[in-house]
Amino acid sequence: MMLQRRTASSRSISQWVFVVISAWCRLVLK
């Protein structure tokens, strides 16, 4: 149960990081 919850949290963080990086790249390329 703990492992499953940790995996979900990790997945959520990965998505957030991906969004932040894509947005940052946009600002840099712009």
C-alpha cells in the first residue's frame, strides 16, 4: 500500500516537472 502510494506521488511529480520544463523551454526559446 505504501509503495503504491509512493509510486502515484512520483508519477504526479514527474508530470509537474515535465510541465515546468516545457514552459521554461518556451520562455527560453521565445
